[in-house]
Amino acid sequence: MAVVGPVGAVILSPELQSHRTEGRVIQGTLSEVIVGDGESFEAALRRFNKKIQQAGILAEARRREFYERPAARRKRKEAKRRKR
């Protein structure tokens, strides 16, 4: 069951957060910040941004923004491995 919370935040029930697609399990990443009484919107937004950053959601979105050919993916991973 999906519920739309305040400011359009979607809250998914546990059975919808993880589902099987073509043999792969896809985990739903849900970052949620509850705004306390007397807390400013800016403070809640800072907490939300910090949570998103720690979860790596933005980095993942940037990485998946464009299709990466498998050969390019292998080349990138090999360069990263050599860099270490």
C-alpha cells in the first residue's frame, strides 16, 4: 500500500519496498524526515539532504542518468581498480 504523505512524500509499505523483477531483487530506498514541532523547513531540508547523501541516492541517480555500455562499464571499473 502506498500512501502520499505531506509535501508529496510517498511512503511505501514493507511489501512494496522490495520486489522481484526478472530474477533480480530491487530494494526500495526510502529516505524520510519527520519535521518536528517548531523545526524550520530549512533545518528539515538540511537533515533530508544529509540522509540522501549518506545513503548514496544522488550518486546512484547521477550514475544511472545515462545508459552506460557494458564495455564502457568494464573500462571504468578497470581504471578504478588500477587507480587503487
